[in-house]
Amino acid sequence: MDAASIERADEGGFPYLLHEGEAPVRAQWYFRTQTRLPVAVHRWVFPPGATEGNHVHPHDEPLDELYLLVAGRATMTLGEQRVEMVAGDALLAPAGVEHGVRNDGPEPAEFVVVWGRPGEGFDWTPYGTGRAAAEAATT
């Protein structure tokens, strides 16, 4: 295996204050210089009390963001909604919609965040998981 094909937890991790939030998160940007995918893949760990700060990715610099909570609990804002999340929950914040994260819990909240410019979408039906997901959605 090529050394560039694996990144370990916290290799290259850094503290980062997101969108004027409260308290920096521990961030890691996976394969920032190696990937050819049209998205960024991050891990953000919010200590108790940390926030991302509500923000909008405007239409002149549009970004869609997918937040997958992998550990802990968090409250997310999406437009006028407040959503309580637990590990395994995901939220999609489309470009132009205000959103943010708050960790009100006693434990760290760990997210995988995938973001990029909105595109035309992709036909996943040639792939087995794409067909299985579509079938599961109709049952």
C-alpha cells in the first residue's frame, strides 16, 4: 500500500475556529492534496460548548455541505429549524441556506463533513448499492 493512500486520525489535524463560532474545533482535511474527488472530506471534533457559528454559503460561492455525526450529540440549525442529532444522523445543508452546529452535550461531538460545489447529480443505478438504496426507499 502506498503511504499516501492512508491517513491516520489526527495526522495533520489542526485547531480551527469555524465561521466565528465559540471555541475552536479539532479539524482534519483528508487527502487535501491527493484526491481528485470534487468534494472536501473533513473530520470536525467539537468539544463541549463549541459552535460552528450560523452561516450561509452564498450563491456567488455556493457550497453544499453534508454533516454526518459519528459520535456524540449535537444541535444543528438549518434555516428556521433546530435539529437534535445523535450518532448516525446526517444533515444536508444546501447552498444558500443558513446552517450551523452547536455541541450542548457533555462529550465531544464528532462529524464527518463533506462539502463541494453543487452539481448536476450522479446516476448511481449502475452500482449495486445505488440500486439497493433506491429499492429500500420505496419499501
